[in-house]
Amino acid sequence: MACLASSAEVLRAESDTNRFMRGFMNTTTGALEIPFQTVNSTLTKPFPFGVVDGVVRGTVYSMTKIFGGLFDMGAAAAPYAKYALFI
């Protein structure tokens, strides 16, 4: 029974690490959404509307990706915050 409990903890720790890394990647690459969406919308929509739509859409996607990444990083690190007392 102890082996099963310890394997569950290892899987949870691995899951937390994956969630933290996904959040880190989203936080660091979130700013790239603005130029990506601008180019994508400019190529698929008429000129003035595509640029404006791309910038607005890129800003919204960027903020969503950055704040979502920060939330994922915080949620993954929260269970280990109790150990900070011992450092």
C-alpha cells in the first residue's frame, strides 16, 4: 500500500512539473502572439481591417496566454510552498 501511495506522489510531482513548464512556456512566448496574429490577419483579411484585427486579437491572445501561464506556474508551485519555511 505504501508503494502505491509513493507512486501516486511521484506522478503528482511529475504532473506539477509539466504544468509549471507549460506555464513557463506560455508566459515567455505570450508576447509573440501579437506579431503572429498581425501577420496572419493581414494575409487573410483586407489591408486596413486585417492589421487592426490582428493587433487587437494578438493583444487579447497575448494577455490570455501570459496570465494563464502565470496561473499555471502558481498552481503548480502552491503545493510546495509549505516547504519554503524550512529553507
